Amino acid sequence: MGVHRPGRLLRFLITLLVVLPPSAARVAAQSLYPSFGKNKIQYREFDWRIYHSPHFDVYHYTTDPAQLEKIVSFAESAYDRLSRGFDFQIQKPTPLVFYETHSAFEQNNIIVNFIPEGVGAFASPVRNRMVLPVDLPDGELFALIQHELTHIFQYEILFQGQLSRGLGVPQWVMEGMASYMAKDEGTSDRMFLRDAVVNDRVPSIVQRGVTGFFAYRFGHAAFDFMEHRWGKEGFRDFVYEFRNTLGGRVEKAVERAFRISAEDFDAEFRRWLRQQYLPQLVATGEPSDFGRRFRYEEGQRGQTLSPAASPSGDLVAALSTVRDDVDVILFDARKRLPVGNLTRGFSSDYQYLVSQFVTSGARMGRDLAFSPDGNRLAVFAKRERGRSLVLVDVLARKLDRVIDMEVEQQHGPAFSPDGRRVAFSGNRGGSFDIFTLDLATGELANLTDDGTYDGAPVFSPDGKTLVWSGMPDGEHAHLYRLDLASGERVQLTSGEWSDKDAVFGSDGQRLYFTSDRSGADNIWSLDLATGELAKHTNAVTGCFMPTILRTPEGDRLVYTGFWRGQFELYLADLDEPLRVEPAAEPAAEPETEPAAEPVAPAATAAFEPDIRVTLDDANLTPYRGMKLFLEDGGASVGVTDDQTFLGYTYLSFSDYLGDRRLIAAFSSIESFSNFDIVYTNLSRRLNWSLRAFDDRTFYLGIDESRGIRQRGRAAYSVTGLVGSLEYPFDFYRRLELGVGYIFREYDFQRLIFDPQTQLPVYTIETYKDDFPMVQAALVGDTAVFAPWGPIAGRRYRLSASYAPDLDGHGTLSANYDLDWRQYVQLTERSNLSLRLFAGVANGNLPTPYYFGGLNTLRGLDFRELAGDRAFFANFELRFPLVDVLATPILGIRGVRGRIFLDVGGAWWDYAGQGFRFWNSDERRLADGVSSYGWGLTVQFGGLDLNWDFAQRWDFKDSIGGGFRTSFWIGTSF
């Protein structure tokens, strides 16, 4: 028995490794391509209910009836406007899912992937759901609801219930129409269009690739032009003609609706835009007309915003994307050149730094602040469930502290003059107020608590007062001043415009701020004693986020300007303002109240919807989420080169909130039918799932006389039920647990002697077993990805699985695996990638490891190495070769190269096989295997096409007949 069982076992294990399908590998926790990924966490449990209004099913968890009444009123008002604007009625109630804050909105599972802060809301054509946060000023919130509801009208009118009709629709049509109907453009939004017009960068309506934020602005302007030229009826004609065109061809819709060609439409549209904006350029200028631009080294380019001047006057800090990610960059104020990057490289302490216009939309204030001693910088960063305050040590050029707090969507940090507190705007309890954080004690204080949207705080140089911007009408921001000792408040500005981003001059007598009172954002100042106004910039695009640079020669102005699609910094003198306006009226009398009982700013008409809905409790029902709906599906069929028929079908179901999902996959190989069904519950932090599967495929045997594998008609099958738990410790780390029961049946070959001929022949024997199993894994993933793959950070998976032997005794199979990957960024687009895999399999019938070829150990045959002990390591240098390779037929992008070294080994410890990695006498590998070589990756059609050229060697001599070439499709480790 001791002689024959290892051979029989080896033949069985070799058969097993050949036929083992991916599902069985996952069940055994034995795949060499394990699951990594960061964690989307449910930080709170939502008690969902549904309010049924005439046109909406409003999914909510709020306990505030006033908030629910406001959202329903806004939604019904938006529906009334849009139904009249489109002359169309939606027949079924629209599901509207709202979250009280943006950080809660980011936890929704309707979109399973991560939702960045820059996504304000979304509408899904699957069951016409609109999903949004409601922590916005009332005017902006109403516009947001109109924008997303416009998409629902588009799905009904343009798609008519057929999602395939949405393929090929230009983004500017979808988003531009939504913006046009919602009238949601602000001054900073129109800045992008003005810049495109005055710089002659307006594309054609048939041009492909008009995407991103500019697609919103371009499309909005195109529909404004349609209304200006052909009226509201003309707009509606275009919408319905566009619906009737094949493949959403804009040029055909224009010809049918307006009786002009797309070329003539472009000409008239551009002429109309120039008539609006070119005269403004003549009367105004570009940002560099009023200040000198900060520069980078030649070849460097990025968005640079939110300047903060150091108290010493020799440095200016700013947020910049010169290295793709948002970093804190220091500039020499005199030379206007960068001198250092304070946050360079990967950090697992936060996900990214918050920057208006880059990671989030435009709000109020600057995103960066210097401490009074110039030793620290304050900035908010996205981290875990929301934002945290990050303090950066300027002298040591490293992270100093990360401070979490029970406030959401914080922005606009500002140090107090004594450096002990940081003021900021944030949402707590559904209202954006001005808070201060005591850096020593962590104590939070709400300074405004007035129910209006407040932002952009700044302390006076003497620390006695604080100025901020408030939006009592939900649409326009005005400046207010608070006496920190007495609680007295004074409204400093008013009007049908917005004043924000305030900063004091060094003497505390003048306030510099951004205002759009002249039509575009520009820098103004206010004399606090006399009320005199002065204008310091007059750019047609915009100048904003001012900061004061204190120099021996006096105060100077640093601001952000936008020109030719770039945010850049500019330095200006303050000697002669462009325009001075006397005070329009005497300063307002202060409203004196105790600090403990703050009062609202000067009364301004609050935003009022067109329709005010009164709630009826009879329309309120609980949400149970037990009913699942078909969300996605697909199918494919094919025939292999040996005439084997293949088929595959998958169906994806979910509830309305995406918390409960059922995915069913069915496949067939000739007469074998397989299924793989997974039910997952994502509604809590602790996710759980059940998986039932049945995999059947052909037996693969080994013809030892010829050394090749052959497929027989016998079957291999594995059937099981597995339950899993997944608990995320934080954004980067989680614990996975699983328990299940597996049934296996194998037809495997066995070598016997024919009694008549006395010759060895192969016969097929059937092996059946069933067993319970448990598995566990500790997973970590801090990898940072570039468009071509991971470039920094680390990934690891430490896993174990165990199955008892029910027929015999002891352990049937137990596996212990480590997969560790490290990425070290060398330059902006090159990095060193390292991987180590090691596995140990024990038991009476251990599950083997198998690897070789492709993306494991290159230069070997596919799955050439096998054993119950295995390891391999990859060392890879990755670098760019060609960004774009244009040909007359097609363009190839993202050609990247790599140089690699692979080393590894595997052996059957169970069978008594020894393993000697290194031959020290000959200074070469013994049983170890290695290869080196180079490779190329080309991005084509959304796929990575990989070619590898590998040479086997033993650390001394090359082995084999030269380099072996392999081609494969997929993402490298």
C-alpha cells in the first residue's frame, strides 16, 4: 500500500489539476487568481420606507417629516415643469431614492462599484431609478432633482423601454439636455463654455469624444441655441426626431427638425456663442492680464488650485494634479516655481485629498490653509466613511495628523490666529454650518447653527471676528461677520449674485473675496470701515480663491485663474484696483444676540417650490426588499475547433436598492449542463452570500507514451453549496469566512496490466466523495491604480481551507496559501511590480497547486508545474513605450513594456518527493525553475493584449531552444 498509493494518488491529482474548473478552485480556496479589491462598506443600517406621491415612489430613511415633505414637493414641482416642457407624461411612478448626505449616498448598492465624491447623483435606465443626496442648498437641490428627472424622461421618450436604444447617444445630448431643462448652470459652470468660445475650442455637434464635464456645458449651450433660434417647439421637434433616427444620429435629427445641415448648425451655433462672449473678452481679458502666472518645469502640466500663502510671505502652497493625483505643492513665491511636493507618493492614511473642480464640484472657500507659524498645512481628505482633517508637516514634508470627526462633507479649512483651532464648513444634522475644531482637545463647536447653507470661514488677523459666506435663499451667497466674543452678526454684502472665498488683508481692514456680480467670478475687495468696493481682476473666464501674500513691500494677491482648460495660479500687485465703487448704503446695524443663541442672517426670501405637498401617512409603506427584478443578462454560443458545442447564459437580479442580488450563470459543454447561482446580501457591514453550483465537464487524461493530454467522453463533476461571510475592518482590509458541503465525482485513468497480453493499458475508474469544508482568508488591498494597472501600494491574501475525511480519518484536504504583491512607483508612469505566491496542501487527498506559463511562471508550458508544495515569485519592471500609434486603419494606444524575472518550484511532498532548490556545488538551480525575458502590452478595444518572450535558465546557463513566445488577453498581476 505504501508503494502503490502514491502512484495512484499522483495520477488522480494530475487528472484533478487538469480538469479542475474555476468554481471548484474557488471552493477549495485554491485559485492562483484570488479576489482582491477594496471594501465598499455599509457604515450604518438604513431603515427604508416608501412614500407614494402622485408621480413618485420616494425611498427614504429620514425620520424628519419636514425633510420628506420638502423632497416630495421638490420632486412633484420638477415633474410638473418637465412634463410641460417635454409635453409628455410618464405612466408609472418614478422610484426616487434619496440619502441625507453625500457620504451616505456613496454607500448605495444600486451602483455596486465605488462612487467618488465628484458624482453628484445618477439616474439608472434599469427600472428608471433616480438616486441622489439632499445635503445641498434648496435651489441647487431642486435643480439636481430636475436634472436627474430629465434623464427619466429621456429614458421614456428616447429609449421607449429599450436600453439598446441608448447605445451611441452622445453624452452632450443626454447631459446637456438635462442641464438645459434643469437650468442648473452656475457662474463657475459657464466659465468652461466661455473659455472654449474665446479660445476657439467649440467642437462640432457630430464630433466624437465630447465627454466629461465639458459635455454638460457644451450640450446645455446647444439646447439654449435651439430655443433661441427655433423656440421651445424647435427643441421638442429635435427631441422627437432624434428618437426616430437610427443609432441616435445627431445630424439626421438636426436636418429633419430644423431643415439645415449639421455643418450649417455648427456655423450658426458658433456665431451665436461668439456674439455672446467675444465682446466680453474685448471688454475684459484673460487671467494673465491681471497677474503673472506660476510656472512648472518644462514638460510638466496639471491643474493647480486653492493657493494658501505662508505667513512668512516666501512660499505659496496649492493643490495640484501635476502627478495625476491631487498633491500639496509648495511654490517659491518670488520665482513662482515649485520647490517641493509635500504629499508625494502613496498613502494608506487617506484615499485622496479633496479639491474643488478636481475630486468634487465647486463649493466655497479654499481647500488648503497655512497655520500661523507656517509649520503646518490643513486640508481635508476622503477617508473611510467621509472626510477627515489632514495636517501636513511643512518642515518635515510628511503627514503630521489625521483627525476624524462626527461632521460630514467638511470643506474650507482656516486656522485661528493662535493656531489652536481650525474653522471649516460641514454638515451635521442636515445643515451646513461653520464649525471650529480644537486641535488639542478635539472639541467641536457650531458657530452659526442657523439652518442656512454656510461655508468658507476665515478668521480676522486679531482673532476677534470670523467672516463666512451664507446662502439664506439657497441660491446666492453673501458675506457675514461674527463677533466671537459677543455673538454679534453683520451682513456685509447683498445682491442677486454670490460673494465667497473671503480672506483678510494683513491689517484686517480690507476683505478680499470672489464675486460674480459682473457676470464672471473675479476678485473684489471690501473696506470694512467705509464699505468701499474695489475690483482687482476682470477675466472673461474667471479668477477666484484669493489669498494674501505678505511681503516687505506690502500685500500682494495670489489667485486661481482658468484659461485654455487649465487652472493655474497668478500673482498680482494690489497698488491700483481696476475699479472702485463707493459704499451703496450705510453698513447694517449689528444684530446682537448671545453666542449661545445665534440668530439667522438678515432675512432673505427662502426658496419655494412650485407645488407644496402635504404628507399623508396613508401613503407611507415599509420597504421589505424581498422582491427581485431582472437587472441584466446575456448569452453566448460557440463551437470549438474540435466541434464541441458551447453555450453560456447569465441573469442578474436585484431589489430596488441593490442590497440583495441574485446572479445565475448557466453553461453547457456538449451534453453537460452546469449552473452557478449566488445570492448576496449587501445591506449591512457584514455581507453574506449563498452559492449553489454544479460543474460538469470532460475528463482529461494523460497519454504517458506520447506525453500529451487527451480528452475522453467520461465526466468530471463537482456540486456544492457554500455559505460565506465577509466583514470589512476598514476600507483596505477584510476577513472572509466560508462553510459548505461538496460532492465530487471523477472518472480518472488508471494503469493496469491486461491478463491476456500482459501489456499495460489504461482504464477509467470512478471516484466519488463528499465532504464538508471551511475556509477563511485575510485580505488587504492598498493598491493605487493608473489607467494601465496598479502602480503603487500593496495587495495580500492569506487564506486557509479545511475538509475532513468522512470515509477515513483525519484530514481530507487542508490548504494554506499566501499571495503577496507589492508595487513601487519609480517615475510618473513606471514602477516595479513584485509578487510572491506560496502554498502548502496537506491531508489524505490534498488539493494540488498547478501553474506555469501565461501570467505565472513564463517560459513554461501551461500548468506544467504541479504539487502539494508550491511557490513562485515574479519581479517585473514596467514602463511606457508608445502612447498612441496611429495607422490609416486604426489607432493603438497604451503600448507598454516590461522586463521580468520569474522563479519558482513545486513538488509532491505527500508522495515522498524531495525538493532541492539550489545546487550550491554548481551554483545553479537544482529543482527550482526560473525564466527571464521581456514583454509588451497593448490596450485595444478595452482589453489588454499581452505578448511575452521568455527564456528559461538556471541562474547560470540558458535552458531550451531560445525564447518562447506566448500571447494572452487579460490584466497582469
